[in-house]
Amino acid sequence: MADTSQAQANATTQPAGCPFSDSSQLPPFPRPRQRVFDPPLEYSGLGSDRSVFRVRLWNGDIAWVITRHEDYKTALADPRFSADPTTPGFPGQSAALQASRKKYPSFVSMDPPKHTVQRRMVTGEFAAKRIGQMRPKLQRIVDDLIDTMIEKGPPADLVECFALAVPSSVICELMGIPYSDHEFFQSRTRIFTSNAVSMEAALAANRELVDEYLAGLLKRKDENPQDDLLSRLVVEHVRTGHLTEHEVVSMARMLLIAGHETTANMIALGTLLFLQHPDQLELLRKDPGLAPAAVEEIMRYLSIAHSGQRRVAKEDVEISGQLIRAGEGIIAFQSAANRDSKVFSDPDKFDIRRDARQQVGFGFGVHGCLGQYLARVELQIVFTTLFSRLPNLALAAPIETLKFKDDMLVYGVEHVPVTW
């Protein structure tokens, strides 16, 4: 902790916007976690004088980390910050992820007005009313998977047989992707969402998923449209010339990844979190009506997008008195924002009775998570159903032996062995 504070002190002695003469003195980002459910301790309880500070990225580039809840929302709502990874100075997570996003751009990495136009093409698919109508179908998916778990008997890997299977089944049905192909797209996703993978491996996995698999699926949708999202994109936007096939498969790549990877990790980590907090689990068991509040608290407490929301300044911007020059990157760090004591009392405590609706686990602003209504409903159904149908659910291995996804774009746990 002392070396981080000293590095930050050294950094603040340089005038804002000046060339960085010695980036090696700046603290690296991201820092390793000391506790599995918490952000790195270096970002806990930061005062207003240390809420915006410089860090050194994987490639030696410098970026500003923004940690306060208010500043997080201010930055992501400010159109002077660009989400486009092709903009000079953008603080990418890795060379492989940068290359993937440049080759397969989707609206999440675009600025308005192009972002607005493309996002509107799929907004209706994830609207709250439509997702609400899907509740019975989502409940059946969850129940069927638990039935299968019970039939096979314990022990089981909750990640493989449940946490991945629930959102994968849902997004496949929405998009019109055969669920029988889930092992293929899950394996490719694991490759190119890793911060540690080589650029060659990431691009090869992307090519197999996008240029071959999704492009082939899109052609079949064009020949025989069905009642699904991909078919509607083809009929309404490709045939009319609003989108190219490459734009649609790039969008499909993003929706498929976001639709299963993030929710799967929330299910696995959330289950583990409840098992480590039996008092909170008992509250949910006694009152399933707490499920909506519990999901908001889980989103706040875990903040699995642990690489932060990346942007680059298109012009000079001031955040909390700190001048950020045009061309400098920022990392709006939601893991810290969701533990801001000015917004959440006793922020390091997991409490499902808390009003956590101000949590920013789904991001904020025009780039906020498109599928957040779907994710909320999935998680509500998952946690109430899983713990009611398997009341004796327990870890089958010490938590210290589990492997966590520190080097992935989305934080999670590799396997959760359980019994019941």
C-alpha cells in the first residue's frame, strides 16, 4: 500500500497534461485482488484528494483512474469522452482485445450518433416489458437445468452445469443460435476475453466464431428467416442496406458474449457469495421478495467488469478539479465507485436489505448495459429457485482452492464444485 501511495504522490507532482517522463514510478493497473469478492485494497476508501490519479497500463501507457461514484457517472455521461478504441490515446485492456474490437466493431465501442442508430436497432429486443413477458420461459429454463442436476446427483460443477447453461440457453433462444453449439462459442469466448492471450490466438478464435460460424448462420437466416433477433436484423437492416453483413456479425458477436459471459459469472460468483454469507442467504430463503434488492446488492458488491469502463478525452475535461487533457485515457472504475462510502454506508458489507439501486455494475450513460433488464430477471429467478430447490447446497471444496478469473475481461470463478 505504501509503494502505491508514494507512486501516486510522485505522479501528482507533475503538471496536468505534461509528458510522462517516468511512467515506471506510477502504480500499475489493474492491481491484484487480496480478497476474492473485493476490489484491490489500493482502491478502497480513497479520499477526494486521491479519487482521480494516474496509473501505468500493461504496455506502459498512462491513464487516469476515476474512483468516486459521482465522478464515474459524470465521466460516462460526458460526450467529450470517446468510447471508440481506434481513437489515439484510448486505454485498451490488451493488444489482443484492442485488435479484436477494431476488427469487429459494435455499437458499445462507438460514439453517437452511430452508436445511437445501431443500438436502437436492438433496444426493443431487451426492453423491460418484453423481458417481463419472458419470465415463465426463463423459469422453465432454470427449473429444467436444476432437474438435470438433481437427476445426475452430486457433486457437480455449478459453473458448467448451471451458471453457464442458464444465460447461454436464454441468449441462444433470443438470437436464434442453436444451443447445441454452446460449447463452441463458450470456448472461443474464453480465449478472446482473456487479457493474457496472444493476439494471434485471439484473432484466430474471433475468426472462427465471427467470420465462419456467425457469418454462416447469418446466411442461413437470410435464406430462411425465423422469429429471432438475427433474422430481424437481416430482414430489417441488411436487406434494406442499413447495415452490412460484417456489421451484423460484429453486433451478434458482442450480444452473444455479453449475453452469456457476464451473467454466467454473476451467477457463479453470486452463489459463492451467498454460500459464504449464510445470514444473507437465510434472509432470501425466508423472503423471496428480497430478490430484486439482492440482485442490486450483488451487482454493487461484486462489480465483475473489473477492468473498468475505458474512454479517451476528445478535448480537455476537468473531473473533480483534475484537468484531463485531450488524448489522455481514463478508466472509470466501477469496482471502486460501487464501494463509495458517500453513497453506500458500510460499503464493504454485503447486505441484501440495502437500497443499492444507485449501483453502477451495469455501467452508466448512453453505453449502459443493453441487457440489464434481462440480466436482472435471470438473476432474480436463479437465486430464488436454486436455493429453494436445493436447500442444502454447499461448496464441495474449500474456497481457497478455487481458481478465480483475475486475468479475464470479466471477473469470475473457473469452477464451483457443489453438493446438496
